[in-house]
Amino acid sequence: MEHTRCRNLLWAGLTVALCVGLKLDCARADEPNYEGKTIRVIVTSSAGGGSDTTARMAARVMPKYLPGNPKSIVQNMPGGGGVIANNYFAHEVKGDGLTMLLGSSSSIETFMRGGSTIKYDPRTYKYIGAVARGGSLLMIRKDARPRLTNKAAKPVVVGDSDGIRSWVALTVWGAEYLGWNLRWIYGYPGGTEISLAVRQGEVEMYSTATVPVIKDLVRDGVVDLICGQDQERRSDFPEVATFTEILGAKRPTGVSWEAYMGWAGPPELDKFLSVPASTPDSFVKTLRLAFNKAMNDPEVQKEGDKAFGEGWRAHSGERIETVIKQHLAMSKEAKDFLFKMRKKYGLPVAE
């Protein structure tokens, strides 16, 4: 009897040990391992701008903090205010943790605009992390400034890639409430091409948060800085007033201001990394951890300060996911007002 009891206890112990071992093996099998692999970062704009800089910075440093230390590549896929890249990402990319999308607020605004060409929904993505630069600074060529409020003169030309980017809201509300004399053109591949067009006089008003571009244009005497996009002044450009300050008593309220804030977006909504909805949570967790560590890496901190100014901040995947969902919950009245404003000033609206 005693012998039988001992044998049963022994088998029970072996069974428990076997189950525990199998569980551990399964857990190890489920843990992402990037050894010998290559991660790809798709960028929704052309090379050289803020999105491209952010993507290359993340792609270069994140592998250091991923298990297996993979290689990385960056693929630029500009066009349609992020539509081309997002449509491809949403329907062609596997959720295997190897491909990420570097999107921007432009992709979100394009989705909000709607239209038959949009085949993606950013609310379904899983977000890895975000980089928010100091808010964009609106600038105007010095030789165009006298025409800004002179409706009898030739309109000042505003240049953009798609007519959707968040800073374009400043120009539209400036035209509506401050009487700015503007005309919009869009279709540029990215910020690099627009800044060149500013130098050549083809574009006369532009906005960017990329500090080297701003400082070079100011240093060379090409532009004056008009205002900043954020609700607070940038610490590295404290002399530049905010758009709210410029509006002063003319600042609208109600639906109009909700529409403006919905277009201009919250300060966290700038550049962000995501993976497809089908990506397993274990990969999402691993990529988020690597992103957070990479953003605190001394190399990234130094490069970020140089490219974006000292006001830039990194945000977690959980935070930017919440921000985007809240941002897309704008009221129908505000969306309708936004549609009317875009239509009034000849900017893209839903097809």
C-alpha cells in the first residue's frame, strides 16, 4: 500500500514537472526573437523630412534593444497624404512584427476627411510609440509679408504636400478670422521639396517643426516667423507667439474652435509607429519596450535635440493609441464645419 502511494506521488510529481516544462518551452517559443531577421519601417512621406528623420532614428536604434538584434531598413512610400502607404500597410503587410509604419498627423487628418480612396482605419492599428516635436512654426517669405493682409494684392502662396496637414488649419482660420490673403497649392512629396520651393519663391508660406530647416531659412534672411501651432510657446523659440495669441479677441468659439482643434490636433499627435492589427500582443509588447528604451538612448536624445529642438518628446504606444481614438471622436457638427471650411478655401474634401 505504502509502495503504491509513493509510486502515485512520484508520477504526479513527474506529471507536474512535465507540464511546467512544456509551459516554459511554449512561453519561450512565443517570445519574439529577431535574430537573423530584418525589420522594415515604411514612411508615409518622402526622404529628408521630419517623418523620415524620425523613422531612420528609430530604425537605427531600436534593433539594439530587440532580442536577436535584427537589421533594419527604411522604405519611403509617399503620396496622397499618407493614403498610399496606409492602404498598403492595412491590406498587404503581415502582422509578424517585422514591419512598422511611421505615420503622421497627416494620415489621421486624411482619414477624417474621408473619401473612396481611403482603405485603412488607424483606429485598428496597434501603436508602438510616438515622437512629438515642438509644435510647427508658421513662416512667411519676407518679400511676401506686405501682401498678407492686402486683399488687393496677389495672394500669398501656401505650400503643402496634401492640403491636410495639421498646420494648414492655422492658415485657413487665419484667412477666415484674420483676413489673411492666401492661396493654397499642394502636391509636394514632402518637407524637403517644400522648403526648397520657399527658397525659390515658388511657395511663400510654410510651416514645419524641423528645427534645422527653420533656423536655416531665418538665418539666411528668407522668412519671418509668424506664430506657433501649439497652445503654448516653444521653449526654444520663446519670442514666437502662438496662433491663439495672434487671434486674440478674434478667436472663435463653439463648433468653429472645436473644428480647428480637431484639425490642428493635440500636441502628442505628430509622428508615430504602428504595426498591423493582426500582430500578436507578445510582439507589440517587445516592440514597445524597445521603442521606449531607444528613445532614452543617449544617441537618440542627442540626435532628437539637433533635429527637432529641445522641446521634442517621446510618447508610449498606449498613450498615442488613446490620443488618436479621442481625436477621431470629434462631433459631427465640428466635422461638418471643417468640411465647409476646406471646401470654401479650395482644399481637399471627401470624394
